[in-house]
Amino acid sequence: MLYLVGLGLHDEKDVTVRGMEAIKGSERVYLEAYTSILGVGKERLEAFYGKEVVVADRDMVEMDSDEILRDADKVDVAFLVVGDPFGATTHSDLLLRADALSIPYTVIHNASVMNAVGALGLALYNYGQTVSIPFFTDSWRPDSWLERVRENLRLGLHTLCLLDIKVKEQSEENLARGRKIFEPPRYMSVPCAISQLLSLLEDESSSSSSKSSAPTATDAPSSSTATATAPVPEAAALDPSTTLAISASRVGAPSQRFVAGTLAELSQLDEDAFGGPLHSFVIVGRRFHALERDFAVRWAVDKQRWNEVSNGVYGVRD
Amino acid sequence: MLYLVGLGLHDEKDVTVRGMEAIKGSERVYLEAYTSILGVGKERLEAFYGKEVVVADRDMVEMDSDEILRDADKVDVAFLVVGDPFGATTHSDLLLRADALSIPYTVIHNASVMNAVGALGLALYNYGQTVSIPFFTDSWRPDSWLERVRENLRLGLHTLCLLDIKVKEQSEENLARGRKIFEPPRYMSVPCAISQLLSLLEDESSSSSSKSSAPTATDAPSSSTATATAPVPEAAALDPSTTLAISASRVGAPSQRFVAGTLAELSQLDEDAFGGPLHSFVIVGRRFHALERDFAVRWAVDKQRWNEVSNGVYGVRD
């Protein structure tokens, strides 16, 4: 049996009892460690589970999955994934490969940031699609995620923004020369993500100032049937001084920290305000209620401003 | 300390090791049992945790939260929630009340259907807002969720549909007479939910046939900037013979069952095809990829039809 075991959010004790039993009964244990990280190293896992843990990098999972699956029709093998096995990354290709080899599998679910972000108090029902914000480089500034944020905002929905992590990456030069030398891991911070967002908005604003009107001001509503929660086109303009956001760092860890404010406020904070990785943040949509406002005000950079924007711009009513 | 502990999806072993420790160390343990259910009763939990478990109904949580919070500044109290504490329902009101009483709290996350639905192999990134489908009555057929499904479909996004459960409900007559007599629990099945959906579509179709054109055919695209994953207005028409869906029953339980097909196909299946509660299903959006198609075809009612609709209607390319 192949067990896909979610490890949850922070440390060795976030595994479920069911997951722990599967790990202890397995002959080989692999840890997928390129899409997310725990707050502790594999040594802590090994000590707690009483098992050797093999770190499986992207190459191994994608190119050498038959080694992971070896004999799994006869013995138990555990494949550990930070969060839930189907969280931010789908490991369905590994399961299809197992199927092709007639190896049965069991998925043992756990919390991932995709549902634990509910701890911010914004109803998960009112989230739209999740986006990933990639690191910009000098020559590459991918922006397709921004249109997806806007699709959510036009419907009044919140957007969970997951931030890039670069683990075991090679520089372009080392890659070209076939040298297996890896860069130090990098984890995008909230200030970095918001500064990238603001720079895209500035690009748009400078390119549209030469036209007759800004594209965001002429967007059609997304639906011909207006409702109480109808799209609010101006919300998609993402004005930094009137767009609310809540950061969520190290969700589920004892050092978890939430910070609430306008995009402009969050962008002016030092990285220390958010602490170490992993960082994510949520852009608040107009379907925003008084209870959500009151829950998040406790983490607000400026409580008065938070309530002013909530009530005056988002139209929250008690 | 107040611990909000997610119990996960199915039985007593789905709690995390961290959650288990919090429960064992608590002086009082409450189980919230009106928004979802485990696959096992509270006796199994009590035997496994070695603790008495008090079932907290809606009245107790909403009206008598001070009893739950009593002395929680001096002793540990655990409040158990099926799934994640912030899954389908937000318990932020309880936490705000704890805050007001200067009681510290810790949230211990777990899997909920909101992230475990990833097991269907559809990327969680491509889900829009989640909807809840309520039971229709003779006089009340709420349909606001249908417009939200359409908002998702216009963007090409998948929709997780959670189905109503009625636990400890009073009949109107008993409520009016103040009699604390409760109806047997009811759990909406996939066939019931889809028949409600189809009946709403039929209503629309019969009311629009007298007009010059159907409203769904004249919907404006949701965005003026067309992209590769641009909204497909006709997708929002929800034609039962060309709209794909995947049901997910008892997610995370050993008896978990997935069934894939068109809405028309799923509506013709017997309830036995899905087994006992809890049921949910996903309406597939047009951002649908070959790997997702190939993952789900294994559960298809009619594999050939699944692939025909995926390729011919959804435009999936290898």
C-alpha cells in the first residue's frame, strides 16, 4: 500500500494519529520537500516517527517515481507531504503511476494553508480562486495572477495569495553547465509580494495615463443579473490606500502572526513585522461582514483606519 | 486556555497528535455537532481520548458560550469541531467572546472537506467560491447558490457544492408550540441536490421560453480582457448533458466514494451508488486539464462519454 500522508502545518505533532500509524508501519518513508516546508527539519520527524525519512526532491518525484513505488504492492510505503497531499500541489501523477502498476493507495488528509487560512475569520465560502505569486526577475515579471485577483474582486470575493518558495534551485549558469550546485533556499515575504503587486499597478497606471481612460475603470460587470453582492468594478482597481489585506505568516505554528491593514500600510512595514517564512496574505473582497471586520481589527496596523475603510469603502454595516 | 481542535474527516484517529494532547490535558471537552458529523459516535471518541465528551448543540454554542468558556483562563478546555475549526462554519464569535473575557485560545487545524476535496484531482487553485445547497421545502426554494455556481463557471472555475444537513431541527409546529421535540437527522444526498438543481434549471427554461432569448445566452463575459482561460458564457447554462460533475461521498473515510459523469448521468443513479452521508459534489469548470480528466475518468459512470464531453465540450487537449 502506498500511503500519501499529509503532515499538516508546523511540526512533527501535526500529523494525524491515522497518519502516524501508517508511517510507523511503512518500510520506506519519503518526504516531499520542494513545494512547502515544515517548521522543523527531517531529523525531528525521524526521531518522533522512529523511522528513517528520505527527502524526495522534484527530480525524484517526477522522474524516478518507480523507485518510490518499488514493491509497494507487497510492503507499505509512506509518501509525506507538508500540509495536505492535495493542497497547493496535486500529486495525482504519482497516484496514476501507482494505479498503472496495480499498487493500491490511501490518502491521509491534513490541514493545509488552503483551509487553515480560515483562522483569519473570513468565511471560506467567500474566497475565490487562490493565486501563487512568483518571484520577479530582472527579465521576467509574470502577472497573470493579478487578473485572477481581479476576477475575484469583481465578484466581491477574497483572494488567498500564496508566495513563491525556491528550494534546491540551480542558477541559470549552473543549469546550463549541468552543475548540480544549488542556490540557498528563498522564501517570498509579504513585503516583497506586495511591492511586486504595487509595481505592476504602477506600470498599468503609467501606461494608461497616456490613454483616454484606465482599463480598470471601464471593466464591464461580470454578470448581467445584479444582486446584493453584485460585482463592484472599482474594487478591481486595487487602490492601495483603500484595499484591505490580511497577512498570515507561519499559519498553525506557535509563532503564527496575522497583520491587517490596507495594502499601502502593509507595504510600509518592515519584514520583521511578519517574522520568518512561510508567508501568505489575503486580499479582502467586498463581501465583507461586520463580524469579519471585528475579528480582524485585532491585528490591524491602525485600528481606526481599518474600520474607516471597512465601513466607508467596503460598505460594512453593523 | 481554550483549544479549538479540528477532528478531521472520519473517525477518532483523524485527530492530530497535537490535538490529542490538548484534549487529554483538558478539564472539559465539548463536541460541536450541528454543522457536520464524524463517521463514528461520541462514545468512540470518549473511549479513545479517555475523556467525557459533552455534545454542544447550536443553542449551547450560540447562547450559552460562557458555560463553555467557564474558568478557561485557569484550566484547559477543548472545543472539538469536525473537520477544521474554521472549515464550513466560522467559530469566530466564540473566539471573540473568549477575547472579551481575556481567555487565551489556540486553534489546532485539521483537514476539512474544503481542502480534502483535492483528492478528486482537480487543482484547488481552479476552484471558485464554495456553495451550500439547502433542502427545498414545499414553499421555499432558495436559489442564490445557483448564481454563485454561474459566477464560477463564467470564469472557468470548479464549484464545490456542500449539501445541507439537518441535525436537531424542530418542526414548525413544535417550534411554534415551544416543544423541544426534534426531527430525525436528515442529510442531503447527491441525487437530491442534483434533482433540485435540475428543477431550478427547468423553471428558468420554461419561464424564458416565452421571452425572445434565454438569459444565460445573453450573459456578458465577466471581463473585458480576454485570456486563454477566458469566461465561456455558454458554460453557465449548465446543460445537464454537457456539464461534468464529480461526487465525493464520505471524503477521508475508508468507504469514501467518488462518481464522475455529466449532471444528467449522475441524476439518473440510485442513492446506493453514493452510499451513506456525508455527500458533496463538484461542478467542473472549463479550466479543466488532461491530467484532471485522466484522474477522474477512473470513477466515470461512462468512461467514453466522460472523455467525449471533456474533449469535445470542455476543450481538453493532451
